[in-house]
Amino acid sequence: MIQPISDAQRTELEAAAFRRLISHLREHTEVQNIDLMNLADFCRNCLSKWYLAAAQEQGVEMTNPQAREAIYGMPYDEWKQRYQSGPKQDHH
């Protein structure tokens, strides 16, 4: 019989899955944010906003650029310059 997982284990599993998602998105820079929005109704910018909101809920001081860098793995403007294709538009 499978034992139920604890809240701490659930948090660790969720954190590991989140880290894997971020790693996957960083590896697949060819996938544009607009494509993610069109297909899944969220993108890297959404993740950074959710990350920032979670930080604020925990009382962690963080800026939007810091949250974006946590998701993109580099400053957002640098990521856009390197990887954003087509018109340089930001839907957020």
C-alpha cells in the first residue's frame, strides 16, 4: 500500500517539478512566449509574476526584474535580445 505523502514532501515534489519546468523552458528558447500564451494561456512572464506574488506572500522583498531573472536565468532584456523572434513585443 502506498503511504500518503506529508505536506513537506508535497512541497518538495512541487518545487522539484517547478525547477524542472523552468529548466525545460530555459533549454527550449526557440519556444516563444506568444506561442506558450496561444497554446497554454501562460508563459515565462506569467511564471515570473506568480513567482513574485509568492515571494510577496512570504514577505520576501523582490522586484519584477528579479523575479523575471529567476525564471529566465538572465536579465529579461538580455533574454529578449538573444531569443525573442519576430516583432519585439511583450504581451505583459
